[in-house]
Amino acid sequence: MTSALALSAPAYAQTMEITVFHNENDHFGDTMRWWIDEVNTRTDGRVEITPVYNSALAKVTETLDAVSDSVVPMGVALASFMSGVIPAMGYVEMIGGLPSDPEDTSKALSELWPDMTTALDPQDVVPLWGQTAFGTGVICRDKHLLSRDDWAGQTIRAAERWQSKQVEAMGASPVPIDTAEIYIALQNGNVNCALMNPTITSALRLYEVAPYYTNLNLPSNIVTYIINKDSWEAISEEDRAAITEASEEATARGVAYIYGKMEEQLAAIEAGGGNVHTASAEQRQEFIDASMPVFEEVGAASGELGQSFQQKLSVYW
């Protein structure tokens, strides 16, 4: 019996934890868990990944450094918190940087991935796959933000540098806050509003303390699944190929899945007592027009790599 069990087990299992900024209820985790199962299956159990939620291993603001420095082998990183080191990622941090149509988004991510790999290589990090948020907007304690006049003077949680500049372009004051701390910040009035997407709004029940969700109906941020380069190279070439294949499938699957969940999550916000307003084309265009100088600033700060990002994304703007 013992020898039979030994023959059925993988000769060597590499077990790695992945630090995850969101909780288990967030729909971003659904495709991630599918991917984790696929990696385990396609490597015959030789690579096992264990998710650790709620930023328990590293804050989302510190995930890139934590993976780069081998504090954790894997992480779920946001472009917002990598663009300070890699300015070109400002294009995929910003609201409206990626296309709104899910098929176009899948195509854009596939085209961008060699640039993502190039961008993260100096950090000793390998990006495996990614997904993005749809229906990005702003959730507030007291009112919807329907015009630049409504934005003026508000304090608004923004993920990082370039989203902060978008907030400033609308006349508001940005405040960077870690995802896990947004609920308390809104509850205590440390900020009036937060740039947000319906998936995280629903998972964190932010509508309980900030019931007014203005849906700009724009995508934002690449949620990027990264691994330390040494950890990656410690995996056999055969298993790396299997993981790469599963990762490419996860990107396509995740984009379609999150897009399909958008309306469901907006409905969940309303069912929980929130009030959702979907911006008109004119209201959305006012935000995009205000952001265009920020896109130009990203380009000026990000060199040849930024030019490559810009060329691939600007066809969708």
C-alpha cells in the first residue's frame, strides 16, 4: 500500500503562497481559483499555489516589493502600485486606459503582455496573467458625482499617482488608501468618496457607508498575478510551459467573467441599499476629456516602453 501511494504522488511538489489583496468573496478570486486548480492539475501536483487573502502577507501597496525581494513568492499586484516604479504602467492604472469592450480588452492584454514582461524583468518578477475591472466609477457618502462641479472640492480615495492625477483633473483632492482600509476611511469620513469598481464595492459592502455609486462604465487597472523570478526558474521547463498555457487561458476567461459579473454586482449594490447612477455618454466624456492631459504626462514620463504601451492602447481611446 505504501509503495503504491508513493508511486501516485508527485516526485517533488513546490508549494507557494500567493498574497491576495481582496477577500474570498470578491469575484476576482473566482478565475484565480480556477487557475490555481488548473496549475495543480496540469503539473500533476508538482506546483501547488495557496491563496492568502485580505493582504495578510503583504499590503497591496507593497506587493511588488514583497515578491521582488522574495518575502513572498507570488502576489496579486495592481498596476496602480507598480506605476511609481514603472511609469509606463500608468496607462493601465488609469480609468479608461484599457478598452471597454471585453473582446478588445482580451486582445489588448495579449498584445501588452510582452511589454508587461519587459517592464517587470528589472524587478526580478514575472507576470503570469491578468484581469481588469469593468464598470469603474466613484462611490460617495453623500451624493452622485455627475459633473466636474460635483467633483470639485471632494476628497476621493485613488489608488496611486496617475489615478490621483485624474481626480485632480476633475477638481477633487486624491487620498491614497489601501484597499483593506477603504471601508473604515469612508465610514469615518476621512474621505468623501473612493474610485472603485462594482466587484470590490460589493465584496467589501462599501455601499453600507457610501451608498452613492456613479458608474462611469470604464475599465481600470490590470490585476496582475506575479511570481518571483527565482521561484519561477526553480520550476521545471515543462511545468512552466503548462503554467503559461493555463495563465493565457485564465486571462481570456477572467476578462469575460468579470465583465459578465458587472451588472450582477451593480444590482447587488442596489439590493444592499446603494443607489447606482450610470453616467451618460456626455458625463463619461467629460471625465475622459479631463484625463487626456494625464495620458500625455504618462507618455512623457515613461520612455520607449511607454510609447509601446501607448501605441497598443491608443487605438481604443
